[in-house]
Amino acid sequence: MRPLHRTESKPEESNSVLKLVNEARLNRSHERNVKSDHDIPTDNVLQQSISQAHKEFEHANSTLPVESQAVASSTKTTYLKSNGSSSVGPGALKSDSAATKNDSVVLAKPGKKKMRCEMPPKSVTLIDEMNSILVRHRRSSRSMRPRWSSARDQEILAARSQIESAPAVVHDRDLYAPLFRNVSKFKRSYDLMERTLKIYIYKEGKKPIFHLPILKGLYASEGWFMKLMQGNRRFLVKDPRKAHLFYMPFSSRMLEYTLYVRNSHNRTNLRLYMKSYAESIAAKYPYWNRTGGADHFLVACHDWAPYETRHHMEHCIKALCNADVTAGFKIGRDVSLPETYVRSARNPLRDLGGKPPSQRNILAFYAGNMHGYLRPILLKYWKDKDPDMEIFGPMPPGVASKMNYIHHMKRSKYCICPKGYEVNSPRVVEAIFYECVPVIISDNFVPPFFEVLDWGAFSVVLAEKDIPNLKEILLSIPKEKYLQMQLGVRKAQRHFLWHASPVKYDLFYMTLHSIWYNRVYQIKPR
């Protein structure tokens, strides 16, 4: 997890919302002084304080429209570096297997107790093993059997049968087959989702933690999904008896901002708040208890979401940006949500695109803050070491610096995406946005839409221990393979974009599809 004292700068969010939420937090702090530390906070004061903020927020966003597998064949060539299970180029490359651990000790500040996010993980699951886990979980679901049968379950089971017998897709103008594990199954599943899926959104939960989407900034993915889901007429039903899935519309960003007591180093009240919410809907409705929450889902992008939803939401489908297998992320059930840094809610596609391959004269580029243990190691080996490797630390603040960062991504062949405090990074989507092949360096990170996409077709996935050999690995990739990956990035781009009115196969629909797809393969007949 990221350090508990860390706070994000918030210039990208609505000032009126945050000002009044801050007042609500002060009121809540006053309430805490007269209550037991173990009491779950109430929302009476918060709701009164936020009502005006919500009106101002809606006004600020009024210009936005409301609507808006088989595993890949073994013959495919992938450039996925793991513990000797796959190599890059004609010869195997030697790696300093202890580099990450040793360097993390060297770079740590003496005398300071290291937090979890400042140390390498105790266990490592690389991409090949993730593929094996996915195959195992497709064969045998670990989801609990429903306590009583439902017509909706039968519809999902019928959909699974049709997906398994999907007709081969020979050519589809809208889908680029190499991006997918099995394009035929994906297309059949997507079509069935459009025709079949119905979702009920719980009205319970008070603003700003529930029902209040934030559309800009680092955690915008959860807000955009909430906004577009709430405005969708195709999938929503008012009668929960008709629903295949149940959406719990909370914002992990606003949960942290509203309830976390700065410098307290204690997130227990956040977890208890979500536990109270889950218990309230379980007490009011029969649907949670029928499946243990297995047909319920949430979409959350804050780093702390895995902790906030642990135990009491253990069986739910979780669409998480922090898709860390060591933090409880379940491959085949949970969904890796792309982390998108949206700079303009009015125009989320601003600056989209990049130079063609022939005009990309930088081999590899990275610039960013020194969050976590891994980025200092990257800079130790590559900053100012090689003219082909443009590896920098933090760029100065300001518009000119931001444009320089974008300019570098637009003309680099490979964009380095190392983990920060957590396994996820917005650079993966930024690289795709600017048509740069992402190089993901983050052990235990499950790439977005892992259940349907073949990341070897449009990215390079490396183990953290391979940082010393980074340039050698990239240069070993044949030009033809690079051109195929860069084309793959351009074709994949449409799946990672938000639109005010959702477009077929875009980020909203891809997220919803993965939630649907994982439920299809997790459900068990009564």
C-alpha cells in the first residue's frame, strides 16, 4: 500500500465539492471525539454538508452527456520475460536475480523503518503463472453455489454454453484478432452481454462516498464507470428480481478523502464503513445472501480499495486498478481496471495519438516521482547512463513540463511503466494513449482485461529483476516484432478510451464486459 501519510494533490477535482466535503470531515472529526473509536461513523452531518456540494458538482458536469478463451496459441511469439520460462531474442539474457532486493536495501534511507510499499514482495507471480491460474479457474470455479435457483442464473449458464461453442470469427472490421486470447469467444460473449445482461444499482449509500462520480484526476476510472453506468438505459433495471448483477456504486477515492484521518496511519474506519454498507444491503435485500455476494460487483481505483473491501466483500467481483495478486486479487473473478489519468473531463481524448514508428527516435523513456522501491533502482541503472535510454526522475511542475512529458511519449518506441507504491500505474494507459509500446515492470501485477486480452501482442512484460538488462532486452526484439506490437497498441487504443457517450468496445464497455465474462465463468448451477 502507499504510505498512509501520503495525500494526492487535488487541483483536478471540483473545488466546491472538496471544500464542502472538507467541512464535512471536520464535522465528522468532532463526532469522533464524543464516540467510541469502534463505532461506525454515521452520515447525518455529512449528508447535510454535502447536499449543496452535490448540486454544484452536477452543475459543473452539466455539459457532459449522461449516456455517453482459450489461452493464446502456443505458436504465438510473446516477449514476456519470466524466470527462464521465456526468453527474448536469440540468446538467453543473464539477470542479476538479487538486484531488486539488494538495491532496495542500498537505496533505503538508513534508520527508517520501511513500509510494505518500500520493499520487494515476498512472493512473485509472473505472467506465465498468471496465465496458468486463469486456465485453472476457468475449468473449476471457486464461487459458492447459490442458496436457491434463479431464472437469471439459467440465462447466464445458457450464455456460457453459447460462448464455448462460438463460431469462428474469420474477419471482423471492428476487432483486431491478435489482441485477444480468443477473438471468437470474446465477440460471442460481448454480443450476448448486449442482449442479455441486466444490472440493478443499489440506491443505498450516501454522498459523497456513493453515487458521486469524480471524472478527473488519477482515480477517474471509477468515476467515469459510475457516471456512465448510472446513465445507461440498455442494461439497468429498476426491479432487482430481473438483474443478473448488482452494482455497489461507491468511490474509493471519496471514501479515503472523506473518512481517512490524516497522519492517523489507521484505515480501520474505512473498512468498517464498507462492512456496515454490505451488512445493510444484505439485511434489506435477499440477493446478497443468495450468492454470498458473488453476483455483486464494485469498481474502485484507489490503492486502498483491496483493503477496504476485504473479508466482508470477499466473494464480490472487484474491478480494481490495484490488481495485485499478493493483495487478494483473484484472477478469473476480479477485473484489472485500467488506471486512467484524465486531465479534462470535457475532453478526455485531448492530445490522443503519437508519431509513426519511423519518427520515434527514442528507444525508451521514463520520467516520474520516486514512489516505492523500484523506480530508484530503474534510475540507478539507467539515468544518465545511455543516450538511447531517456530515463529521468521527477519533471519540474508546470504546463511546459507536462507537454514535454507528452512529447517524449509520443516519439519513443518503448515507454517504461514501473510500479510505484502499488503494482498499478497510469503510465500503461498513457503509453497506449500516445501509441508507445508499454514496458510493464511490476511483479504480481495483473494487466487490465487479462481474461480477454493477449498482452504479448502489444506490450513487453518484464520481471523486476531484469532492470539491469533493460536495454539489451529491448534491442533484442526484432524490428518486425516491434512494428507488430506498435500496430497492436494503435488497435488496442480504442479499448482504453472514455467517451461521454459510450462507444462499442470502449473502456466502459470493456470493463462491463470483463465483469460479465468473469461472472459467466464463475457461476455454478444450483
